Amino acid sequence: MEAQLSAYCAARHLRKSQVVQTALRLLLSEEVAPAEADPFLAMVGSGNGRYTTEDIMRMSRGEDWNQP
């Protein structure tokens, strides 16, 4: 990680402290709720691939789900 930081700073003519402070500021300012707090996010990526989006839309909204 040290080597990556050094290379990043050298390429952009920045001090390591500037880059680390910016990264920490961004990380700490994010107000991201854990997946458990949002039931939808907890399910993202949990499918088995058996159904396509079109199949799911048809099952939940009927055959005319994509009609104008």
C-alpha cells in the first residue's frame, strides 16, 4: 500500500499527507447504511440466476409490464 501511495503521489505531484487526508475525509463523510439496515440492499446479488429481470417483472406485474 505504501508503494501504491508513493506512486500515486509522485504521478500527481501531491504530498502523501494531502492524499491520506482527502481519502479519510471522503471515507468518514460517507453516510452509508449497512446492508442489514436496508432489506433491498441485503438481497442484491443473492439471486440464483434462475430468473431474468423480464421474468420477475412478468411475474410481479403481468404480461403487459413493458407496454406503453
